[in-house]
Amino acid sequence: MTDLDFEHFPEQLRACVPGFDWVYDQHVRYYDQVLPHVLLGDLVQFLRSELRCHGEERSCLHEALALLERGLESADSKLRELVTVSFLAKLDPGDEVFEAMRRAGRLMGERP
């Protein structure tokens, strides 16, 4: 599997997370470009909405968490910082996305 990098990560999110392409496209229309740190905030909101509407079994949650985990394991320090600062830092222990990640054993150093 190819290592992810900061430059291509937003497009990977668009391609790999079911339903996120619409959010990505709206983001680009609004900002006229991709702002990776803002886009990760959009991802947090998207996942919260998906969890509320459809529960934890949605493939978008699992795909997003797998991609974010790969981002944290990347050799690209800018990508690791992006995931840490713009995704993980926006969550608190009571957050639905945080709880879903904990149960999935993702991004918390646990493995199922």
C-alpha cells in the first residue's frame, strides 16, 4: 500500500470515504481551493452527522478511520500533524466520533 502524504490526503478522503465527495466538493466551491485543516473539520462534522443518522456500522466511518490511521502512521510529518491537530484535537471524550473510534479500536493505539 502506498504511503499517504499531506498533498494527496484530501483527495484520498474524497475518493475513499463514501458520501464525503459531496462535502469535499462543497468545500472547494466555497473556498475555491482545498484547505486541508478546514477540510478535516468538515470531516468531523460529516462523521458526527453520519453517526447520528445511520449508526456506527456505516462504511464511511470505518473507511475514514482507516485512512486517518494510515495518515498517523505516514512518514510525512505534515500529514501526521494534520490528522492530530485538525481531526483528533477537535474531539473530546464525550464526542460521538471519539466514542465510535474507541469502540472500533482505531486511532487510540488499540487493535481489535
